[in-house]
Amino acid sequence: MIVLLTGGCKNGKSNTAQDIACSLRDKSGGGLYYVATMESTGKEDDYRIRKHVENRAGLGFETIEIARDIKRLSTEKEKFFKAADECKTNTFLVDSLTALLANEMFRVDKDGNFTEDSFATKRVCDDLRILCKEKDYNLIFVSDGIYSDAAVYDMSTEAYREGLALIERKVSEIADEVIEMCAGKAVLHKKGNGEMSDGENRGILIVGGAGQGKLEFAKQFIREVREIDDVGEGFDISDKDIYTFEHKEDCNDIAEAVPGGYKIYYHVERLVRGTDVSIDELSELFSKDAIVICEDITCGIVPVDAPDRKWREDAGRFMQALATNRTVYRVICGIGEKIG
């Protein structure tokens, strides 16, 4: 079984990947391995690695560190497997393709000079093709959707983004399942034998990129509900029914964070910028029947500024919290798709 799991920052990829890996291990009975590809570049990466280790503690993972040459999982098995697992169907969670390509493409030579390898993408694709030919493995690949930015990047960054997109496409061709995580919801783009189901939902969460028509979709959604349910004029929408959050440096006064009495809350991602208030607490401030609109700022190159990086990650966590017990729609090109 080969699974590709992609999506924006802090949209639930790691937990979902771990759940899939543990489920496949339970079925196959082999070893369970976490293949860590990240090389730390400082305290921020150290913290991120530590949180990942804590998150998978107690699940039974053996950790393998491979920053480059990922095909070695197949060509040099004796270095990585426990002897007891050699004849079993082992499960490998490779986290992540994003870091793997960065390690292969950008390096520092023995003299301390930065170098860029233009053949890195092809090499990673070839390595993954060799690895995926192994029929006795379960492979779960985690990647990052970094393709929804408005910024214009330098040639190196564009080459990296294009390279990662190509790697995802190549893995997708081979994979049994391709899953995208959005606001903690799994969107199956290529489906194997597994089935995913939702629990009971309440309220509506609408997500999507800038300028995609999220607010118009919300208004149309309410109009259609009004017509179907024949609930009368009370569900018509005017500007006074819409609350738009402004950019704020902090929103630590939780009592005033979310005003009541509105049918639609727009740009809710701004609510978590610079806040120290619990994201779960903030998510519970919205009425159960409100439509909540969140601009998805989690897909793209990691911001340079630390406050923007934190906001990006907090926004991903906030979407997950808001999606709990809400029906989730994603809007692309004005088209709303129910994803959970």
C-alpha cells in the first residue's frame, strides 16, 4: 500500500499519516518505522522535531534518519530493519518529501559555500521509483502543498517549488491513495480500499485562497438553504449580518474577540494573529449555526518573519479546531466543494 498525504501547514497531515501507518501496521503485522528526513538548521527546527517525537511517542514507531538518498530503504535494508522484520510487510512513514528535496537540492560544501544541485529533483524521483517497486512495504509519504502563493520568488525557490510538485505528481501516479488535508479534513483525490466518514456536523466552515469567492458562496449557500427549507425572510443576508475581522496585532481579550449576532464571520484567520489565547477557546466562541469563513494562508513557502510563520501555523490549527463538528466546504474558482 502506497499513500501520498499532502496539504497546507498545520492542517493535520502528521496525525493522519500516523493513524494510517498504525492501521496498516496492524493489518500487516510487520515493523513500524518513522523515516525522518529533516536536518535541523537551528532552534526552531529543533523545537519542531521535538514536538513530532512527542506526538508519536507510545505508538510503536522505530525512527530511521535518512536526509538523502531515500532509495537506501530498499537497497540497504540490513542497515535499517530489525532482523525480525526482514520477512514481514513493514510500514514506513516518510516525513517529509519537502525536507528530502531541500536536503538534496541545497547543500553546503566542505569549504562552507552554498551550492544548488539542479539534478536533485530527477534524483529524488528516481530514488522514489526504486523504493516504490518494493512490494513488501507499506509506504506513507508526507509532503507540503506550497503552491498557492501570490509572491514572486527567486529562481532557486521557484525551481524548488516546481521540483516538489513534480515529485508529488510522480508519487501520485504510483500511489494507491492520494489524500489532501485541509482544515483537518481528508480529501481523497485517489481512493484505495479505505473508507473515511464524518461524525455529526454542526455549523459551516468555508475555506479557500484569496479572491476565490468564499463570501459569495456563503451568501448563495444561505439563499439555497432558505429556498429548500422555506424558512422565510429571516435567513436572507445583508451587510449587517456579516462580521469581518480586521488585522490586529493581538486579541488577548477573549471576552470581546467574537461579537455575537452575526450569520457570517469573514476572515476569521485574522483572529489568531499575535494571540496567546487558546485556539480551542477561540473556536468555541462562534455560534453553532454560524457560517465561518477562513482564508487559507497555510499553503505556500514558509514566511521569513517569525511572527508570520507563527500566524501561518496558528491559522492551520485554528481551521482544524473550527472544522470540528462543522461541515467544511472549500471554494476554488468560485466553486464550493464539500470536503468533510
